[in-house]
Amino acid sequence: LSIAAVGTAAFSYQYLEPNVLYEPSPVVNAGKPDRYPLDSVTLDVNSGIYIIHSQEGYFSLSAVCTHLGCLTAWKPEQGIIACPCHGSKFYVQAQDHHNPGDKIEGPAPKPLPWKRMWVNDDGELLVDRSTDISAMQFVRV
Ligand code: FES
């Protein structure tokens, strides 16, 4: 009987323990800018962001499709970002009055958001995935 009681107590304790999820920091260290050649689009699969080095400077776009949340992909042969799930496509370069991140076609209801990017004291690019900014705010280093 006492063994059963101990078992029950252990189970209850586990059950009552708060089930806290520790979220990883929203800030991503993308490393030194020279990792990203001019006119390159780099997907960081783990953090779900693109680091883009354009003629105007560096910027970061969310890589998560605004339709149903699939991870998008860079298509260098077409020069666009495309979602494999339902075919949404997004600009990477500003063109035809569109900003990078704007939708070209598909069911995505919104552009891919720009994420806040800055350079830290060590000269590394940091991106805050939790903070969207308005488009066309480039980081120049
Ligand atoms: Fe990207 Fe549907 S999740 S188009």
C-alpha cells in the first residue's frame, strides 16, 4: 500500500509541477557582415529568417510564410522567395513600386515582415525576430 502511495505522490508532484516552456531568445546573432556577399540571400533555417545583403545595405526578412506558416525558400534562379506549401511568392528586391518582402502572388495575406537588425559592439549583425519594422530600413556597415 505504501509503495502505491509513493507512486501516487510522485505522479501528483509531476502533474502539479508548472509546465514552463523556456522560449529561446528572439535575438539572433547572424555573425560578421562579411559572411554575406553582396547580392546574397541567406536563409537561417533554425531561426526562420533571411539575411540579405543588397546594394542598399543589409536587412532581414522573416522566412515564415504569412499564409499558414510554412518555411519559405530562396529561389536564386528566379530571384524571388517562394513558399512550397501553396505557392505564395515574394519580392527580394525593390521593384515595380514593391518593397522586398512584398507578395508577388499566392494566398499569403501579408508581406514577409522586415525584422529589426543592428550591429553590436563586436561588429556582428543581430536580428530581433520579435520586432517587425517598416520596410526599407537598411543597415549599412
Ligand atoms: Fe505559404 Fe500557404 S503557407 S502559401
